[in-house]
Amino acid sequence: MKSTNSKVLSFLWNWGRLILGLVGLGIVVYSVSEEDALLDTFLKVNLLLIFTAFVLTVLATIVKTVRWWLVLRQSQIDIGLQRLFGTYLVGTFFSQFMPGSSMGGDAMRMVETSADTGRMVTSVSSVVIERAIGLTTVVVSASMILFVFPHEELTGTLAWWLIHILSVVGLAGLIILRMGWFVEPMVKFLERIRLGGFGSKINTLSQALRGHLGERRLLTQMVVLSFIANAFTMSAAYIALLSLHEQVSYFAFIPLIALTVAIEIVPISPGALGLREATYVAFLSYINVSQAAALATALLVRGIGMALGLMGGFIFLARTLDSVSDSPIKGGLNARKTH
């Protein structure tokens, strides 16, 4: 009975988020199209620049894969970069095209790596660390840019404050993960309410996270790779805006896009559907980007992500077919046919 109820709740949650995202996207598109010629904005897009943005996004994904590979290697897990890159793309596919699935992109990466290695805790912690450092460097780099290249349009605004606050929160979060604070009291509390098994898993995961964050050389390498990956990703978004013949300051644009990336982790809708478009329109208005251009940029960035997702979909299909062909059931059937 509990299993049935949980499945129903999961179904309602996932598809409810999809409907909410579609409604939100519809509202943004309707409000923008009322004031600006959205279609005309798309018609003047420079396809060569969009291809350049796609290449940069692929390069960013490769760098993120190397970052993830370093964490796994530190845990004596030997998975080839090609396999991990495919898994990263499979995660993108689930994020972009499987809104009704309970398996998000990061969760799918955890499952795939666990299946490859048989080490669930290490696989989960590697994805958590890779993701946490990536997001933290996004907001920290944005905060640094605002200090080094201040802009009157942004200084003192809500976006300005959010960027600095999120950078502090991100750094504090990494410190908490590294030190393992609050884990012991949490485990004891769970034991008191007869959830000791769950508390034990949290403790094991915390130890794995502390082990990863305790390696200074590994941490330095991951931070450097994160800045490189972020530079590729943010530049891809900037080039998408340039493809619409909008001219804005690069160092004013990057912090605002970094803020949208940070906000997108809120699980309101699958793939931040509607949320990304709304934040682009809202935040890019600070630097006088037209609403139509801001929305078109968000949709172009989403399109690039969907193209990566399609690549991941083909990889997922190929892996599924391989696992079916290698299954003992099929092998047994083939053996019967030969007899």
C-alpha cells in the first residue's frame, strides 16, 4: 500500500512540476511577445555563432567530466573518460527529456556509476562533490567579477546582493561538508526516532565527502577545472546573445547568467523550464537587454542543452540495447534455439 501511494505521489510531483514549468514558460512568452517582436528576434539569429556556442558547451561538458573523473580516481575507481562523458550526456538527456521520470540528471549519473563500480556511496559522493564545487565556483567567480569589474547598473541591485550572498553560502556549504558539522547530532536524532539505518548511510556518505574534500591537490585541480568549465558555459550563453545582434558588456553579462545558473538548482520544474526563461528576462533587464532578446537567448541556451541531451539519449539507447543483448535470459534463449 505504501509503495502504491509513493508511486502516485511521485507521479503527481513529477508531472505537476512539468505542468508548472510549461505554464510558467507560456506566461513568460506571452508577456514578452506582447511588447517585443520575439519572432523577428529569432529570425535574425547568426547560426554560425550558435554553432560556436554549442562547441563551447561540449567543451565545458568534457572539462566537467574530467573534474568528475578526478574524484573517482582519488577513490581508486577506474572508469574511462569516454564512459564517464557518455554518462554525463545520459544525465543531460534525463534532465532535458524525461520530465515524468523520478530520475534527474545527477541521480541518473549516480545510478549509472553505481552500476559500473558496485560502490554506491562513493558514486553518490563523487557526483555531490563535483556538483557542489561546480556551483560554488559559478557564484564565487561572479562575485569576483563584480568586485574587479564593477558596473553602475548592477551595484546595489537585488541581483548584486544575491550573487554575493550565494557565494558566501556556497563557500560555507563546502566548509560544512569538509568538516562534517551537524552530522553526528543528526545521526543521533535519527537513531532516537528509529531511523538508525538511514542515519548510518548519512554518516557513511559524510565520511566519503570529507575524504574527497580533504585532498588539497584534488580540490585545487577541481576548482581550476570548474573555472575553466564555467568560462566555456558562460561564454556560450554570451555568444548566444551576440548571435541576436545584442551588444552588452561581457563582464556585466557573466555575473547575471551565473545567478540564473544558481537559481536553476531550485527543483520547481524539470530542467528549470520556465524558471530559466523568467530569470533571463528579469536579470538581463539590468543591463538593458530587450525582453525579446533575453527570452530568445534563454531558449537558444535551452536548445543547445537539448542537443546535448539528444546525444545522451542515443548513448542511453545504445547502452540499454547492449545490456539486453548481454542478458543471461537472451543467452539462454539463444542456447535453446541452437539445440
